[in-house]
Amino acid sequence: MQLKNWTLAALVLAAIPAVSQARDTTLFLDFDSVVAEATQAGRLDGSVKFYLAGEKVPGKVSTLNEAVTNKKTNAFNKSDEEACSWVLQSALITLQDAAKRAGANAVVDIVSYYKRNEFKDPQKYECHAGAVIAGVALKGKIANVK
């Protein structure tokens, strides 16, 4: 009986390294297609526009404050792209709500901010996908564009 317990304990301990070395794939994906998808699906209402850092903003920009969001989603049984799209939409909804509360109509200078590391690109966002969880972190400036 004691041998059986030791064998079970050894198997459990052997599985720990596999769990602790979980997958964390970094993807750089198209931002505008996800914004369009979320707007078309009604998740974003279109009252707030989103501009990545380096993207030309049409009009005069007056910034109000900074907003940061760090979202995670269940990636189980989804492709990395599907999970990343879903979690970006969640982050955008959070930014939209923050802008609306501030009476703003845009979020400008958006950068990916995963683990507080900035990734700036005028067309792409950074997403980290694992076997179970996908995550996106964004930082941007709440603003009015006239």
C-alpha cells in the first residue's frame, strides 16, 4: 500500500514542471479588423473612436487622462486568433466605457502594455495566448477629437 502512495506522489510531482512551463505565445495582430468586428456585432457602439500610437488622428486632439486595461479570457478550445480577438474586444469595451464616463469621444495613442512593456505599432496589437488563457493589456489617452 505504501509503495502505491509513493508511486502516486512521484507521478504528481513529475507533472508539476509541465504545468509550470505553460505556453505563452506572443502574437501581433491587426487592430482595425477587431474594432470593426466588435462594432458590427454591437459590442462597441461607435461613439468612441480608437487610434493606435503612430496612427494619424483626424482633427484636433485634447487629452483628458490616461486609461489602462489588462484583460484575460478563456482560450480553451479556441484558436489563438479567436481568443485574442475576444480579449481585445473586452479591453476595448473597458476603454469605451472609460471614455464615455469622461465625456470623451476617443482613445488615442493606444499602445500594448503587456507586463508594463510598451509595444507601439500603428496597425497591430500584442496578445499573449496560452493553452487556457489569453491576455491583452492596453494603455491609451482618453481624449476629445474635434
